[in-house]
Amino acid sequence: MTVQIGQIGYNPSSLFNAQDILKFAKLLDINANVDSIWMPESWGREAFVMLGAISALTKRIKLGTSIVSIFSRTPATSAMAASTLDNISSNRAIIGIGASTPTLAENWHGIKFEHPLQRMKEYVTCFNIITSGETINYDGKFFKLKNMKLMHRSSRKKIPVFLGAVNSGMIRLATEIADGTILYLRPLNELEKAIKLIRSKTAKKNKNFEICSVFITAVSNKHPDLARIRVAKTLAFYVAVGKYYNEFLSSHGFENEVNQITNEYQKHGIENVSKFVTDSMLEALTIYGTVDECIKSLKQFSSCGLSLPILQINPVKDNEQSIKDSLLLAENV
């Protein structure tokens, strides 16, 4: 069976500098196979500022946050940012939000990480009311908003909201309150199961529900061996420092690798943890190698029924060449 990939999204990793990302975005905008560009946010760049800069250099591609944390902004602050971005980009904004992690919520933003599901439900409800231009009066457990209205709303009544989801609870919530979901670090077999579950829950009430998945990616025609090393390092980093990803992958076929990575990280730090990432782990979770090899992997992941695969591009050796190889991939899907 021939798998049609369709359009893809790009998520330039934080290993690129800001100017490289802006250059990348301009080139993606003229490639018809590219649907969108997505900006992450953790303790590095601020997502909305970068997307605002990108909006001034592009005309077509959608602009997504992947993801911003519900512990880093109030619903009103996110609604203002989203509406501003949507206005200046002629309605191209997609707001990907998630619970993030206890470490970032508490150590970076100084907010106690608790009840993420209930907080998310209230957050999205408030966000949608505010961005619609209606006056908000909301009395929840986490948010109590009274008699306020956004001054400059988007010309769209509804700005799309996608929930970043790892566990089944957040996936279920996404199908109930959001326009889509953004998955990450799900092994191929588990990705198939998750998509089937999502489709079964959205088939009647929201047939247009978007299922996106971000894949750690490194593409290089000249140095495919270095591409493998790069994705292994990035994957090992997320396993080492990300509690949820650590636990999820450990319980979904990679317990031995996760334990080895975790033990090495706790004893000696991040430097050598990638040596415990196996080929089977990379094949199940990442996209790497030459352009042709990456397209082959992309087709395999797309066959699960994704609405949009998003490639988290990690540079290999040379940033400029990595951008060229990544564009070549898009041109040939």
C-alpha cells in the first residue's frame, strides 16, 4: 500500500539560533508541502515573540505553539497573545498548550504543579471565552475572572486550541474540549493505538479533530551517521530530564533503556547518556538519516492515520546545510 504523507509541519529545535529559524521559516513558506511551523517553549525562547517575527516574514504557513504551559501564563495572557498573533498573521495562529512538567512549573515559574487535568479544563474554557470576544464571568477552582472583555479580539470567533498530551487522561480531555492534540515520544505501536482511540471518541462530535505528532528528526545526506548521533542525544535528554516521558517509555517497551539512561544521568550527568539509546528505540520514536531514509520513516509513522506529522528538526554539523536537507525532505514527501 502506498502511503500518502500529505503536508507536514516543522518545529526547529532550540539548537538553531533565532536568525536561522527566521531564515528557515521564510523558505518553508514557499514550499507547498509545508503546513505549519511550530515554536516550542521551555526555559529558552518565548514562543509568541518568535512566531510574531515569523509572521512578518511569511504569508501562508500556519503558526503554532508547541507547546506553551498552562502554568506559565494566565488564560487571559495567553488569550491576548493568541489574538494578537492571529491578527498580525491574518488568522494563521494555532495555540498548542500543555501541562508541561513539575520542574518547569515549580522551579522556573514558581507555581505549584497540581491537578493538571482540572486546571487545563478551566484554562481552555476561559481562553475560548476571552478569545471569542465575549465578556467573561467565570468562577472556577483555579481561575476566577469577573466582568472583563478583550479589547482587540481576532477576526475569527474561534482560534484553534491543540492540547499537548502524554497520558490517557489528557488525551481524553483533548477530545472533549480542544480542536486537536499534539503527541510526542510515542512508540509506533502505541501511536497506532492512541490514534484509533482518538478517532473513536471524535468520529461523531468532531470529525475535523486534528491529531499531530512531533518527531525528533535529524536529516543529512552527507552525514547520516551524525544524524543518528544527534537524534540519540536529543531523545536521551528527554528521557533523562522528563519525568513523564521517562515513565511512559519505561512502561511501553523500553524499560531497560530508560533505566540505563536514568542511572547514568543520576550518577554522571547528561554527557554520555545517549550511548544507551538502542536502534530499536530510535526506529520506534525518531526520524533520522538521509532524505530518503527520513521519508521512509515518515511514511511509516504517517500510516497510523496522523493528521499532521511535525518534524522537530535538529541540526547536524552545519545549521545551513541542515536547513537545506530539511527543505529537500519537504519537497520530496
